[in-house]
Amino acid sequence: MAKITLDHIRHAYGPVSSPADYALKELDHVWTDGGAFALLGPSGCGKTTLLNIISGLITPSEGRVLFDDRDVTTLPPEARNIAQVFQFPVVYDTMTVRQNLAFPLKNRGIPKEQIDARVPRILDMLGLSTLADRRAESLTADLKQKISLGRGMVREDVSAILFDEPLTVIDPHLKWQLRAQLKTLHREFGHTMVYVTHDQTEALTFADKVVVMYDGEVVQVGTPQELFERPAHTFVGYFIGSPGMNVLPVTLDGATASLGGETIALPGGARAPAGTKTELGIRPEFVKLGAEGLAFNVTRVDDIGREKIVHGTLGGHPLAAILPEGAEVPAEPRAAFAPEGINIYADSWRVETGA
Amino acid sequence: MNKTINNRAWFLVLPVLLLVAMNAIIPLMTVVNYSLQESFIAGFWDWVGTRHYEEVLGSERFHGALIRQFIFTGIILVIEVPLGVAVALAMPKKGVWASVCLVLMALPLLIPWNVVGAIWNIFALPEIGLLGWGLNELGFDYNYTNQPLAAWFTVVLMDVWHWTSLVVLLAYAGLQSIDEAYYRAAKIDGASRWAVFRFIQLPKLRTVLIIAILLRFIDSFMIYTEPFVLTGGGPGNATTFLSIDLVKAAVGEFNLGIAAAMSIIYFLMTLLVCWLFFTLMNNDRERQS
């Protein structure tokens, strides 16, 4: 178990002639010991690059990686004392499930009594006890991935456990179960865990802290709640939530923002640097349809069971609103924005509002 | 579901049927025909039943050829399969050198078989061949034309040179298909080089190695051209394998009935081994899925 320090890391795969050549833009973070972190972002955003830097498959072009206070920047994966679970199940076909789990321990010369104590415990947690003496080869992909997870968890002394989209091959109904098991294992053993995924549900349920990446950059590190309520970048607003945050171009004027000809009251003033593109972000959950507010043209209503998602346009810009269960779309709806749900962005980055 | 019955569909199978008949069924039945009759004089056929078979199966000469055949096939399998895997493991995984190695490996496979025999015939000559002369200069008494052991050594060496490449190429392809994640996982699990081979590479190569062994078994079991050109089956009968013996009987002695019976026995043995391997492979596949 260790604290992971990423000290001014940058990485480019090829030669660098401009800052845009970095696949991973500069980042400087300390990830606390025993935390569960999720790296969340779309394909190609650099999250796998970052994971490989932590695991040691890639040496960053610039900066240092520290586990606790040990500089591991140039160490290969096997010297870093980490465990990793891959996207596809990696099992040793000819071994039994039990032997698979014991393998990393045996290779490190751990005494037999300790192995015999540790392995059944992990088997038990993953619900593999009844299969312990089956050959790994004959099992389904789900079970094989459980073995991979088990091999990741089996060592007590690892600095960190890295998960590279480990639930991709798992059936949806088992995903919930495995995610819950991972959470339990994390609470029980307190390993530092880093979990890469492009699935917001996975990230938000697994992690204490979610690291949202976009275009090679960490755009926000925060708790699920922070990401939801105060997205630091319009991308976070759009990427997290279903549907994502509405982003409307506005012009700022002290305590109000104007969109087209209409004005929206802001909770406290907002000031954006001159010459920047200013936008207003509001999640569909905070848009209230009723007799007050701005003129809203409904184009489509999606009934997703518990609630309705109303799509429409406001002053020519698309806007989504969520209607609570049982509510109907008013005849001539107007959209009002709840002040606590309003975020203001200048060039896509959030600016603080308030006095 | 309604099935449409249209017997004209059989016409579609006709071309394949004709082809198979021409190159498999008719020749095979001709051989069966020969093996059951005495055809001493052209146009004169005499039914002899299983007499040719009894004669062949009881003959010392056939036993000798069969035993030599199994020993030869056994030796080359024991050498070529592990050697092929070892070479495949040592080859670079990518880059220019991978291509260079592949081309080098493919070269022996591209040489016509009789040329391989001729090359080794000259290469191993005790007076002028580099190998033969070299061995004698080093103090070995080596002459494959009159020493059975030297002849065996040369034939085996030639086959290893000629065919190990096939095993290398198959094993190399098998190794290439192993996902990089396995090696990474093994590193993280602290596996030794031997453990990586034993628990990742060997299990993943299983199917490909069964195919390699099958191909090398069949090919070596019907080996003819190379030893024929190299030693002509000699000295004496030392390197007379089944095919050479068969051709001697058929063409040399014009003993068509005996040769035909030998062919059929030979064919059934190959068929049996192929069936064994096929079953093995199918079981393997079922186990994997």
C-alpha cells in the first residue's frame, strides 16, 4: 500500500515540436494511500497512457513517479510491487483456480502456510471456493476474469492494484456483483486502487475520487458529488450524467447572464476574463418546466420509466430537462433554471460565481 | 421450416465428386484391385484373396522397413519439435530481423526435395563434401556410403535441416498469437522465464504443436525422395524406409501384387495415425470452448 505521487508528469510518444504533441499533458497529483481512484474518460483521452506510466510499462517523457517516497520512474513493472488486472481475462490455463491465485505468492517465495491461509480467503470473497480445484481453462470468461481479479488481490504487500477496464467482458448483471465485491475487497484490505474505465457508472460507484480525463489532460479530480454539482470543465458536465449537462452560450452582465434577448439571474455575480467564450451550464435535473422562465420548444419526450427526459430548444439552442415521475409536460412550457444548479464557464473552464 | 426437395441439386456436387474420384477413389481402388489379384502377365488376372497381404505381413523385409520407418520418424520428431520450438522462441518478435529470420527459415522448405537429396549427397561425400571431408579431418571415420550408422546420421541430419523450419514457422505463428497481456501479467506475478514457457507459451502452443507433429509424422512416414537420392536406401537396406521398399517392390521387382498390398497396409497405418491426431485435436478444441 502506498501513496502515489505524480510529479509534473508529461508524456509524448513521438518527438515534441508543440505542446499538442503530448499524449498526456502535464499533471501533478498526489493520490492518497488506500484510496480508490477511477480514471474516467473517452477512448484516446490518455487514461491508459497514465495507467501504463503508473504500472511502469511506459517511462514518462518528463516528471517523476513516486510510490510513497521511493522514486520508481524508471523501474519496470515487476520491480514496482504492483498488481494489475487487464481488460481481458489472463489466466494460466493448465493450472487450477487455486494454483492460479497462489502463483504470484509462490514466485515470491512466500511460505506455504501463508499461501494456504491467504488463497482460500480470496477465493471465498470472490465466490470461487467451490471451483478451487477446477482447471482454469474450462471456465467461462466471467469466472476467468474473477480469477484475474483474485490474482490481483492476493498479494497483501502490493503498493497499488491497477485495473484496466476489467469488467469489459463481464455480463451486465454480473458487473454490479463484481463491482460490489471489489468495493468490499477495497474496504477490507485497504489497497490503493486505480481503476481505468470509460463507463461513468463504474467509475462513480467504485471510486472515492474520480479523475476525469479529456484530450490528454486531467480536467477534474473529485468525488462523484463534486463532479455532478460543480463540473470544472464543460466536458465533465457533458460526460457525466445522463443526459449530460446543458451548455448554453451566454453573455455575462454582472449578476445576470443573457441568452438571446432574455436574461437569467445568477446566484451572485460572475466575472469572466475579457475576450473569452462564456457559457452557462445547467444539468437537466435543475431545469424546471412550468409557467415561468424562458420560452422552450419541446421537440421530443423520452419516457425512461421513473422519469421523463424532455428535449427541446431554448432560443435556438438544444436543452434537455428532466421531469419527475408523474409530472406532465405543460401546454406552453417555459424553462426556469434553479440557481444552485447554474455553473458559468469561460473558455470551457468553470469560473467561480458568488459575491 | 419447409425443405425444398430438388434432386437436381446433386448435379452441383458432381464436379467435386469427379475430381475426388479421379485423384483418390479410382487410383485407390486400382491399388486394391492389384493387391487382391495376381497380374503376372499383362491381361492375365488371377484372384488370390488375402495371400499378398499375408505374405507382406509375414515378411522379414517388410518388418525391417517398418521398424526402420518408425525409428526414423521417432528420431526426427524428438529432434525437430523441441528444436523448432526453441528456435521459434529465440526469434525476434518484430522488426526487420523478424522478417529476415522468417525468410531464412522458409528457404529450406522452398528447395525441391530431390535437390535437397543431391545437396546433401555431395555435402556429405567423404572425399570432397564439406561435411564428409570435415568430419574425417576432425578424426571421425565417416563414410555414409558404406557405414549404416553414418548413413542414418546423414539422413536424419538432412531431414532436420529440411523440415525443422516447418515446426519453427508454425510455433512462431502460435507464439505471435499470444496476447501481450499474458507476458505483462506474468511479469507482474513474478514468473520466471521457465514458468512463462511452462504455463503460458506451451499451453497456448498445444494445438499448433499437435498440427506440427501430425504434419511431420505424415511427411516423414512417406519420406522417399531425399534418402533415395542421398543413399538409395543403402548401404544394404540400412536406410530403406517404407516408401523406398515399396518402390523397389513395384518398379524394381515388378511385383505389383505385393507392392499394392504394401501400399494398402501403409495407407491404413497413416489413416489410423491421422484419425488419432484428429480425435486428439477435436477433444482439445471441445475442452477449450
